[in-house]
Amino acid sequence: MGTQYHIRIPLATQKEAAQTVSKQQLQQQIEALLDSINREMSTYLTTSRISRFNQSQQQNWFPVSSSFLQVVNAAQQISQSSQGAFDITIMPLVNLWGFAKNKNKQIPKQQQINQALNKTGYQFLQTQQQPPAIRKQKQALSIDLSAIAKGYAVDAIALLLKKYHFKNFLVEIGGEIRLRGHNKHGQAWRIAIEKPNPFNRTAQQGLKLHNIAIATSGDYRNYYQKNGVRYSHTINPQTGKPITHKLASVTVLHQSAMIADAQATAIMVLGENKGKAYAQRENLKVYMIYRDKGKFSIWHNLPNNLLIPH
């Protein structure tokens, strides 16, 4: 997944669960689980299931695992609810703007953008439940699950820990987090939402959380500048261009890290006004930070008891 992962389990909880699984066994099972997800969903691996689908020129049903299909179906549902703001088929545009493996940071011409747009469109990807399979309706269609697969992996590890009756834990992969119970002090897990500053890492807002997942999407880490213009890695699937609105960061709370992960990206694409309306329509709990006349402004609909006072 091109990132790190961290799992925290309070010592008392480890001792409780030690009778069912050893620390070493758990580590091995988590590594095996992450490896299996990578072999299916990583675009970094040329032999992964997703890479083989992307390389294929066929428009027949392509067999996938039930977990792969679960992720694709969730992505497609969010694509529909966000009217295409979230779209796992935008890989040609990500490549074109230099945010993928090639890292070629050149501003493309409109003709190139149009050509890449012709290779995208979530509505040209079909899914089938039995047997699990996906199908492309455009030969050049390719998919990238990087805005949802990390969240799925977090959920998968959380399920594994629950299977062994761990009551308290924190699972984090590349900033996507799922929490259960409490920390080593017997209190709510304390999570900071980062201030969207590319030059230093400071907290904008602290949260006290139990039994929830949290994901943040922002434009302040992965971007480049050309001729004084800032180009974010978040691409609008409709225009084929990086987002240009004032929304700098959005954090989503949800029971599923997979859903929080994808919805944060969808709102990031929509921007501060459409994103706010979408969050309210979809009943999503969000914390938005947007640029406002040279400073940052906040909008959120989180319950006050979750906020740690400054």
C-alpha cells in the first residue's frame, strides 16, 4: 500500500487475549492478511489481481474474491451517491498529472485530459455477485482502489482482533484509523485532526473517540507547484483536473474505516459547499477545514462531547 501501519493494544487487553492467541501468532496473521490484500488490490504489484484486470483488454467477466468485490461495490455505491465525485476509474488522470509511479510533473494539455477522460467512468464498470466478478465496458478502463483499500484493510484487521476477543485496540494504516474500547489509561482514544499545513505537523483539533473509524483527506501533503499554481493530487473525475476550491482537509467519522476513507475523498472533491450539503444529505459526521481570506475556517457537525477543548 506504499505506507506504514500501526496497531496499539493496551497491555491489560493483551493479557486477557493471550490465552487465545500469542503476540507472535497475531503478528503473523496480520502480516498474512495485509499481504493477501496487497496481492489483490495493490497497483504497485504488477502481478496483483487489480493489475491483471487493468492490463487485460478483455471485456468478459473477470473473477475476483468476495472481499475484492465488497470493496468495488462500496466504491460504486459512493460514486453513485456522490454523483461521480468518487470514482475508482480515474487512474489515467492520476498518471497524466504525475501523481502515480511515473512522477512526471508536467501540466497536460486539454486534449490529453480529454483523451484520459475517455478512458474513465465508474458507470462503465460492472459487478456480479455470484460468482464474484467485475467487467469493464471500455477496453482501456482501469481501476485504482487507493482511496478505499486502506480503510478496508483497517476494517479487516479490526475484525481479526475482534475474533480473538480484543476489547480495546487502535488500528491505523496510512492515517485511516479504527478504534475500539479505550486506551491504556482506561479512557477514550485521543486522536488529533492535523492542521492543513504542509511545512509542520500540528494539531487543529483533538477528539475523544470510542468504537468508531476516522479518515482524513487533504490537499496539503501530496501536491506540486508550477508557475505559481498549486496542483493537488485529488483529481475531480468530472473535469479531469486537480481540485481548485478552498477545502483543505475533511475528516469523516463512520463505523467502517472503508466508508470513512472513500467518503473523505468524495467530499474533498466536492469542496466546501457541495461537500457540506452532501455530508448532511448522507448523514455523515464530518470536520472540514477550509481556506478563508488567508486563514483557516472550520465547519463540523460532530457532537461537542467528542471535541477536546483547546
